[in-house]
Amino acid sequence: MSPGNAPIISVVICTKDPRMDIFSRMLDSIETQTIDPALYELIIVDNNSTKPLDAATLKGNRKIINPIVVREPQQGLSIARCCGIAKARGELFVFVDDDNFLAPDYLEQCLKIFQTEDRIGMFGGIAEVELEKPIAKWKNVMLPYLGVRNYGDKPITAFADHWGEWEPIGAGMAGRREVVLKFVEMFHSLPDAKQLGRSGKSLLSGEDSLFARAAHRVGYSCSYQPALKLKHFMKKERLKLRYLSKLMEGHGRSYVLLHRALGKPTDPLKVRTAVARLGYRVKTVGRAGFLTWFWDLGYAWEKKNELPEAPPAPNAIDGAKGAGHGV
């Protein structure tokens, strides 16, 4: 437990130039949490917004939350998270995106899992989508790559050093202090790890998977906990073809970068081989295959730039399921 009067939970939100109508709804979802407000703190990392965020303005007329705003001028989600972690006092961290709306009992359920499941180090739950604008039915295939998931009403837990349904996604993921500090250590000590995660217009990912790998390295399992529920607001811009293709390319690149950072080789993939996989993609998921195929191109491009070339590893290429949640 946290010493003295320190909160048990640190809620960390990283943002840059947030859309304030959505950001306000996110703050409202924290304001209405059922947990005792004395048990948590709210840290907002302003990752170099054009107009700096102000704690008093964000609090507004809300009676419960008292946001602590820290400014991180260096761009990048992982860097911003490290900034928030350094400021936080809790033993349990809950990372909330600036477009997430938490169920009222989200923090209460996080605390229950933290206190009763002592071998689980990182965990997350159900993330449903709230679309700003209706989308064509065939685009539903792309939603898991955007941080939307529901694996059913049974927990899924594993002690594993690879991706699986037990691994939390960034939206609403929670982790013990020991694990979170290990992530910070790995991020700063592994050169390729610094490339993971969103930064400016870059759509790289993989930083969430690095949290899961950190959990494994300090002896903890990861878990999908369906008692945790949130809604992920999806801006219409994120479902445009150009954005989705760049997103998938970033997932492919991130797969290679993460494994390189961890010292795990990945199979070579020539660009012409990636091109040949287009037919397989389309056959598997229909029209969405033209978009998921950019995963292969991103993977091939990152491998092409990899020096020296890593030796082949069996079954390394998994361009469909794992890539949607980092790698």
C-alpha cells in the first residue's frame, strides 16, 4: 500500500491538443467514479499542447477531481507516460486515453483486481467503440487495430512473453508500480524501444506490448479482466482510408522494432513477398485486406532497413491478430 496519505491509484492521462468536448466527457467519467476519491490521484500530462492545459480550467465546476497537470515538451506517448509515472505516487497505475469514457466502477474494479490477484502485474478489460460517424460494415474489421476489443465475459490470464488476448491494450490498462517502473527502465535502456509509440504524426505502436514484456520480466502475469469496461470514442478522421493504411504500416514496423529491442530475431520479409501476400489478405478479410496488407509492407520496410540482418526465426510473422494491439 502507499505510505502515509498517498493515494493507492494514480490515473495518468497523456494528451496533446485534445478536443475539449471529448476530453471533458473523459474527465466527467472520472468525476463519477464510485471509488473513494481519497484513494486516487489524477495526473494529466500535457505533451506540448499548442495552448497549455490549465488544472483550474480542467477542474471547472467538478467537485471531486483535482487534476495535477504536468507539461512534457518532448513529443511522444511513451515519453509522456514516463513523465506521468515520475510524478505519480500510487502503487497501482491506470492509463486512460483522452478519448476514453470509463464505466463508473472502473477504478473500483481495478483496485479489487490489484488487491485480490497478486500475481497479475498488468491488466485491462473491455473497450467498446462509440463512433463519431457511422462506418461501412466492412470497416468493422479494422476496429481491433484502433483499440476496440471484447473477448467475452471470462478473464484470460497468462504468464507469457508474447502477445495474446491476456495482454492489455493502452486504453484503460492498469499496472503495478513495480511493472511500470520496469517499463521506464526498459524504455530508456533499450535503444529501439525509444522508437515505439505515437509521436507527432508517426503512427508507430508497440509501447503497450513493452509494458506486458516488463511484467513478464519482473515475474507477473498479464490479464484480460472483463469487469473493466470503457468506451473508446472514435473520431471520424481515424477511420479514413489514408489513416488506416498508415496505422497498419506502423503496426508492422512496430512488430519488428519491439522484437529488435528485446533481442528477438524476426523473419526476413522481402517487399515482393509482402506484395504477394495481398491476395491472402483480401481472401481472408475481404475489402479490409487491402488495409491490413499495409502491415506486411511496414514489416518488410523495417526489415529492409535493419542492419545487420537478423537470422530467421520460426513463426515470427503474425500480421493479423497481434498487430492490432501493438504487436
